[in-house]
Amino acid sequence: MSAAEARAALDDAIARANAHAPFLRGLIRREPELVEMMAADGFDAAVAHSIARLDQEHAARSVREARGGVALTVALADLSGAWPLEKVTGALTDFADRALDFAIRQAFAEREAEPDGLAALALGKMGSGELNYSSDIDLIFIHDPERLPRRPHEDPTEAAVRLVRRISALLAERTGDGYALRVDLRLRPDPDSTPSSLPLGAALNYYQSQALAWERSAFIRARAAAGDTAMGCDFLAEVEPFIWRRSLDYSALAEIREVSHQIRDHFAEGQKLGPGFDLKRGRGGIREVEFYAQVHQMIFGGRDRTLRPGATLDALDALAQAGRIRGEDARMLADAYRHYRTLEHRIQMMDDQQTHAVPKLAAGRTQLAGLCGAASWKALEADLAPRLKAVAKLYDQLLETGEDKRGERIPMDPEGAGRWAAKAKIKDPKLLATLIEGWRSGRMRSLRAPEAMQAFEQVIPGLVQQIGSGRTGREALIRLDQLITALPSGVQFWRLLAAHPKLAEVVGRLLTTTPLLADALARRPSLIDILLEPASPLPDIAAASLELAQVTRGLEGEALLDRVREWTAERRFLLGVMLLDGTIAPARASHELSLMAEAAVGLLADAVTRDFAVRHGTVPGGRLVPLALGRFGGGQLTTQSDLDIVLLFTGSYEAMSTGDPPLTASAWFNRLGPRLIAALTVPTAAGPLYEVDTRLRPSGNDGLLAVSLDSFERYQREEAGIWETMALTRARPIACAPEDAAAAQAVIDSIVSAPRDSQAVWQEAVEMRRHIAKHKPQAGPFDVKLMKGGLVDIEFIIQARALVSGHPVPPRLADAAAQLAPELVEPARLMMDLLVMLRLVQPHDASAAPDAAAGALLARACGKSGLAALKADLAQARGIVTRCWSETFSPSPQEKNR
């Protein structure tokens, strides 16, 4: 826009303001020099000039004069089209921040004290940087009784209340110069009985343990605006878990639905477009755009920090960028919001009234149209109507998500429940009637809240029909009862299932197929969240380590251990459900489970090493080198696998640490080792992580937990038995520097490929297998690990052949088989797939014969047409392994060495 065009636009804005807005007309007459400054130097200069009027010598008058200058400048910048909505609301909020801080400093100065220990938290539109043209400012004051300056014998809270009273008067009291800002302190807890400033400890206790649902949504837009902002920021960081729940919070949807219905009922007169229409609370209006953004933020923002902007327009954009709402919906809502807020401002500009309603009188609507530069109110109405309709339609769709439609319910009386169960073909209607009576008794923790019971009654008929009518209906109903009994709370869980019927179906499948996942869900109901936003696959260890590092950033101590366990549990649960659904192959799931474990070992090893070094110094040249062995080494874990680990370190075991007192490297790493094992194994509030087996270290349980790489190599060459060297064929270094991994791998490869007496290898391998068979015999018909011709036999064949082959082999079983016994590749794949599925579906007895339903699931996962086909292929695979065993361990020396 050229200078001439800008001046013409300003002149037009001034003319409209003079003609149609009495409040602005008065300001224009009072501020001719400021108007000229706008024309000559621009609106930003005029705002800066107005704010510069703040003067502590004449505090009350100067802050009101400053407000008048800002109000006039912002209005003309808006009416002339020079500033978009975001700059208008930003300028209004910036003035409010400055005026509030000015008033705080003045109040302290009048008490001859420096402003310290008192913070003003801004909520609502001030908190989000979106103040209205004629808005009040929503504030909560908090103070630190230990730091707040006060007079002799003055109670800290009384001093804070006097300060807040003076601050409010400086800003809001009407004088001959008007007012500066309306101040609303009613958003604090129980404003009728609590002081106007809350002691810091009491405020933290309230918001962390007693706060109401609506206060959560209010705090989405909270920020430390003035006063002791460092203390305010610290306070908001402390209450962040209350505001942003990590689990997907679908209770927010029910809460906002209830508030929306209350608003529509209470402000019924202003719901329909026309005279008196309420732009803020009316159907399809400002509040519904804000609620639409906020409910999605409350649901998903706990898990994604990028979804936490306070400003509505920024929130809509972030939600669209994250794929939480459709891009076209975000654009429609943003356009409507800008249009509504602009019209709202102009309604307020006419008489500086805190109103959001279209004037009821025709003369007022004519004035509004003229101020907006429209031909008539009808023209404004025609422009407004389609936006209101589009917003209302979208918002209604949101409110309907998971809404209780009051469909068929299970009757309340036991006899009626029994008849319903029989009609629904429940296998054991008497059992169901008994269970329902217990669920409705009020004894269940997860069903005590009325909101939880309401959602439960909505979900339970379909869930019971899904699980109770099958062949395992009785067992599934009992498992459902165990789930309901074990749930620590229920509002979130049952509302989530009510909002997403597909998730209820998933829960039904868990109850009928795998107690492992059903039990995990009972312990941590928030696990269900990950099914709504499935994590991306983990292609490699770099991706797994990066993801874990991101979700644990900034955490330490117990919080770090908890978050690692939560991440692992969430991903393990997701993989389990994907295996049940057939959306991931067992081999892929097994590999991801291994990547997760490796990432956890790496992150926790770094954490405990850093912490240990702070107390005990470091060992120059000494670095931890964990070895993964067994299935962990081969990158093929199940949902129940423990971790076979050996701890090595680089450098000399005699090197001395830099701590006081110094420790030898051996002592240093053997004190560090137990800390790492504890970090991996100790149960925390978030549950267990892994069982760790370190018995494959040199000298087993009699040996040191951590040994130097040189000592390890010497032991393996001079003292280790054949079975210990066989175990090294599946060893690989993890969670260490690339150069250390390369050095350790070179040692392993050198040991495995060293020349050795093949006769001794065959004899010791056979003897060890006999020992295992004697002490751990096959436990059942599906014990694919220990059965004759099973996985242990495959591992022994591959490991023995590797030791006499004269060259290293890859740790993954199938890869090693491809090199040394290609005929075992398919049997190894089939049995490993079966083991993964059996540990998931039959966690308490993986070796038992599966029932028909479990058999069908196992067959599908293994790519077979049915259980009979699976059994036939398993028998064939065992035959191949048995023949290969005979060939490998045949009595003929010639055959042994071929």
C-alpha cells in the first residue's frame, strides 16, 4: 500500500469512527496529535508513544491515558485495514502486560519494596495473546510467603491481598480519566472464600490434586504475564501434568460437551443470528471455534508438545499440521474466527462496552454496519450466516463423537439381565447376571464415578456380546471381570471406549485371545491410547534410540526410569495387538522388540554412567561395552524374553579413575554394572522393564560382573568351555561407541573362528544337549524351543558348525543358518514365528496345545491355512532338523568334518 493509499484508508477509518462510534469520536477529538503521528510515522510509533506515557509520578492517570492512546491507535489500524486480527489482539495484549507490570511495580513502590515473590498469571484471551478490544483481563495472583516483602508483623497473605487490591484499583477503578483495564480475579479456586492471591504451596497443592475439569481448559492458555515471572513460569511447569495429561484425554470431550449444552441453554436468546445474536456464545460462534481447538489440544496435547499453542489460530494450524484435524476444516475455522473477532471488536469500539452481542435496536445495527464499511446490517448478516452454519455443523459433529445415544442397555435387575444374556446368546447367562450385579454395586474402583458408570453402561452391552457368545465365553467374561476389578480408575478408560467403538472391539479381542495384553491393559489403561495414534515402525537402532531419547528428554532419576518403562510397555502392547490383527509379521515384531531393548540399554547405560561419573569421576580410556547374547544378540526377542547381557569395558583394568578417592577401572565398572542392571530390572511405579541374565559372563555367577575386553579375550582363549564359545556365535556389542563395537566384534570373531578340535566340539555339544534334555525336558506338544528337532537343536547345530568352520558367523539365527545349514532356514523361521505367537497368546503355558481359536490365530500368523496345516508343517520342519542333527553329530569323523 502506497503512502497516499494508506493516508486515504486512515482518513476513511477516521470518518467512519467519527460517524458511527461515539467512544472513538471522543478519543479522536482528545488526541489530534496522536492521529497525526499515525499518519506521519505509522501505527506502531503511535502505540509506542502511548505506552511511553506510563509515569509512576501520576500512575493512575498515566495508565488510563496510555490505554486511551492504544485504544484509538489499534481501532484505526483495524478499521483502515493496516493491521490483521493477530496484530490487533497482539497489540492489545502487549499493552495489558505492560500496564499490569507497571501497576505491580507501582504497588510495591508505594510500600517501599522491590517487586518480588508475587506473580500474575494471565488466563483466557490475555493468556493466549488474543485480548478483545474492550475486554477484561483474567488473572490469578500467586505469592511466595518466604520472599514477598512485607511490613513488620504483617501476614504474608494479607500483604499479598493488599498489593492485589492496589494493583486492581490502579487498573480498573473508574476515575475522571476513565479506567485502564477491567480486572477479573474470579478464575482462582473458590473465589468467594479464598484470598485474592494464593500462597504458592497452597496453589500447587490445589491444582495438582483438587482442581476441577474446567480449570484444566482454562490453564491451556495460562502464562506468567507480569510481576515475578520466573516464579510464575516455575509454577506453571509444576502444574503442567495437571493441564496436559499424557494419556489421550477423551474425558475432555465429555466435559466440553456438557459446557456447550449449558451455554446454549443459558444463552438461548442469543443463539440465533439476528438482533441480539451473541457472537461469542451463539451457535457456530467464537466459543465453538475455541472449544473445537481446545478439545483436540486437551485430547492429544499431553503426548505432543507441538499442539499446545495458547492462541486459537496457532492451535488450529498446529492441529492441522499434526493431522489431528483436516486442513480444510482448520482453514474454514480460522477464516470464521478472524471474521467473528473483527466484528466483535467493532461492536465494542462503538461504546467501549464489554459486549459480544449484535445490537438489538435497528439504529445500533445501522451504526455497526457503517463502522464496518458495509451497506447495511443485512449485508453483514449475509456475510456472517454461512460461516456460522459451517462452524456449527463441524462443532456438532465433534459433540456427537462418542455421545451416549441411549441405545439398548442391559437391564438393571438380575432376572432381566439374565433374560438379556440368554437373548444375546451369552454362553453363561447366570454368570453374567452375577457379574453385572457386582459391577453395579459401587464396589469397583473404576466404576464409582457417575461419569465412569454412564460410559460403562454404554460400552458394556456390545463388549459382553462380543466376548460372551464364543466358545470361550465363560473364561472371557471372568477375564473381563478381572479387568474391571483391576482398573485403578475408569472415567478416562470407559469414555475412550465409548468415543471409539473400534477400540472396544480391540479390548474384546484381547480378552478372548491373550491374557498377557489384557492384564497389561488392566495395570495401565492408558496403553489403549497408542492404538489411536500408532507409533511409526522402528526400522533400525538409530530410529529406536532417537525416539526414546525424544520422549525422555529432560528427565532424570525415577522419572527417567518410569518413562523408559512406559515407552517400552506402549510399544510392546502395540506390537502385541498388531500380531493379533495380523498387521505385522512375527519376525518383524520380534526384531522391533529387540531394537526397543537395545535402545533402552543404551539410554540407561548413558544415564547411569553420567550419574556415576559425577560422584566417582571417570576412567581415562575406559568405556562400557555391553554384549547382547542369545536371542537378544540375534535380534529376535518375544514379548516375554529376558536379556542375556555381558558387560565389558575398554582400557586396562588397572587404570585409575579421576574420583576422590580414585578407583581402579575394574572396581569402577563393577560398581557401575549393578546400577545399570538395576535400572533395567527394578520395578518402578510404571512397572517392570526387563529381566536380565548375566550368567554368560566369564566364570558365570562366580565371576566379576564387568571385565575388561582384554581380560574377556584371555578368558575365552584360555579358560572358557566349548559351550561358552558356542554362546559367542550369537554375541554382538551394543550401546557403545562405533570404535569400541568394532574392537569387541573383532575379538568375538577371532575367538569364534579360531582353529579347534572338531571332535571335542561335537562331543561337548552333544553332551550339553543331553544335559539340557535331562534337566529341562520338552514341556508340551508345542514346546518349539525344547522339543526334539526344535529351536535349541537348530541353535546347537549352527553353533557347533560355526566353531569348526574357521570363520565368524552373523548372530541372527536365520542368517547363520543360510551360511552353514541352508536347509534349516525355513524350520528356524517357522519355529521362531510360532514361539513369538505362543508367548503372546499362551503366556502361562506356551508349550500346551492351543484351542481352536488360538490355533487359527497361530496358523494365520505363520502363513498356514489352518491348525492342521500348521501341525503338519511343524512336524516336517522337526524331521528336517532331526536329520540335520544326525548328519552333524554322526559318529563318522569323515561326516563330521565334511
